[in-house]
Amino acid sequence: MKLSLDALAMLDAIDTAGSFAAAARHLHRVPSALTHAVRRLEDDLGFSIFQRAGRRAELTAAGRTLLDDGRALLNAAAELECRARRVATGWEAELRIAINALIRFEDFLPVMARFYAEQRGTRLRIEREVLAGSWDALTAGRADLVIGASGEAPPSAGLVSRRLGHASLLFCVAPQHPLARHPEPIPTREIRKHRAIVLADTTRLLAPRTAGLLEGQETLVVPDFVAKIAAQKAGLGVGHIPPQMAAEALAEGSLCARQTELPTTQHPVYLAWRSSHDGHALRWFLDQLGDEACRAGLIH
């Protein structure tokens, strides 16, 4: 066979990094060795995989087909490795955790530190998801555990969920924004006149969702809460922010929290996993996140 999993992993690294040099750094190889390996693979297959565009390496049409289908093989091989390891030891080779954007990554670090102290050998892969993307990551197999999934779970007999807590949100504006001076509670009709800064839903297969958006309101879509807070501090729009993420901006006065005529609501968030997954690492995290103090550290 002319094509191996190692070769597919090499092509994936080059495409993801965008250049041979960047991929070589990621793979801890010298660029010349990577270039030679790709050329040898192209010779063996009989067609070009990459075309050079300046410093970037872009896939040819044949290369894109090869890698798109090859990534499915890589994912299947990784899943096979995990299953075999679970059978042999009960501990997963890798546990993929999707953390909803409502939870600060730094608040999850103490849990990760306790896990690594166990020295069980399971790799952790952390991804960020927004809105329906959390459920999508689980149903599509991109994640083994979702922390902080919001909204209702999609209808699926293979999912298990547990209430993690409630996330509250503050309506925040920059001090120079017109709504900063509007009498409280601010009517919905006034909020609708101003641009909303919203997070992009990361779902790929499920229907995307919105949160805190009024019908007919102009939007600026950003990738995460860091960008959302920056945009709102710049006065580009308004929106809701978790208190723990808004605290610094509120303390320094670059954002101010305002009362609206809509009642403040707390949004339930969940832990979720697939019922078919029975590895020790997953169970370890579920046990940890079952502790009230641990949950309070994530959901303020």
C-alpha cells in the first residue's frame, strides 16, 4: 500500500499549518525532510498533492479529495486506538473534551491539574464550542464529554446529560454607548435599535442557535467572548456577558452593566456524554464535576 496513516497525518499537518515550515515545527522535523517525503509520496501515487502559492502550501483538487477522505481514516484509527486501550486497561488513550464558551478555560485548569496528577496516561484534547456546537460535537463524535452545554439536547437515545448549574448573563455596554445613559430598565424597543455582538455558533450538522438576539436586530458575529468583550468595549454594539468574564471590564469602567425590561434569566448548562462511552477517564471527570465545589468553580 502506497498510502499510510503516517503519510495522511503528515498531509493533515501541512494543510492545517498552511506551510511546510510550520508543519515541520509541529511535527519536530526539518522542512527538507518533510518536502522530500511529500515528493516521494506524490511520485508513488502518480499525482501532485500540493501546489505552492508563495510560502503557502495549497492542496490540489486530487490532494483535497485524498485528505478529506483520509481524515476520516485518521479519526477512525484514533477511535480504534482508544477502544483497544479501554479494553486493555479501562483508561482511554485520549479523552476529547468540549468546553462551552460560557465557561472560562482558566477555571477548568485546576480540574485538569488534578487529573494529570493521577498519571493515568490518557491524553486530553480540549476544544471550544458555542451554542448548539456543544451538542453537535458530541453527536458527531468530535467530543467524548461536553462541559457547559446550553439549550435543549437534540433528540438522541445515545446521549446522557446531567445538570451542571445555571449560567447568568449581564447586559453590558461601553460607557460611551448611547444605552449607557438611557434610563433603566431599558426597553426592548431601544435595545433593538443597536447592533448586537453575538458569538458564532460552532455547530456543523445541527441547526444553529442564537442567544440574546432580538428579532430584526443588526448583528456583529465574533468567534469568542474575548472578541465580544473587545467589540463591546469599543462601543461597536451591545450584548450579554457572563459575570466572571465581564468582571475586569466592569471594574475598570470600560463596560457597564445595565438593567433591561426583560427579566434576568439563568440558563441551565449541562454535562453531557455518550452512553456507549465507559472509559475510566470519562468517569473520573464525571465524578470530579459531580462535586458541588468543583461545579461552583466553573459556573459562577
